[in-house]
Amino acid sequence: MVRMSAPALVILAAGVGSRYGGPKQIEPLGPGGATLLDYSVYDARRTGFAKVVVVTRPELAAAFERLNATVALQRLEDPPMRCSPRRPR
């Protein structure tokens, strides 16, 4: 029998938020300044996700440290191999 480990939640939060007008993932919207990301992580942990990984830009990394999550950095000028970022309009 194969034993499965608890799933990990990967949140892609490196966007520039051009339509919203800023990084919506860290915009306070709930009691005490809770963010949409706070609610997502809270619900994910309650349903069994053991680990949370946030992929973000270097300038937003500090905003995610309080989530008790692993922060992975992605720079627009350093995309993964075989991938090219969209150019701003």
C-alpha cells in the first residue's frame, strides 16, 4: 500500500495586478486587516493542506512571511526555461 503525504498548496502570487491597480493578494479586506490570501491559507490548512508555498516577486516576499509559508521567488526577467513572460501593453 502506498502511503500518501498531506497535499501542498501552491499559490501563484507574482502578478502585477494591472487590472486591479496593485497586488490584490495582500490588500486588506477583512477584520483586523485580513487579506484574501489569509482566508485562502486558513481554509486550506483546515481541509488538510500541510504545506503552503507562495510563488511571488522579490518585492512582495516580506508580505507573505507572516503566513508561515515557504516563499519561492520568481523574477519577470528570469522566467523558467521554455517560458516567456507577456510584455506589458
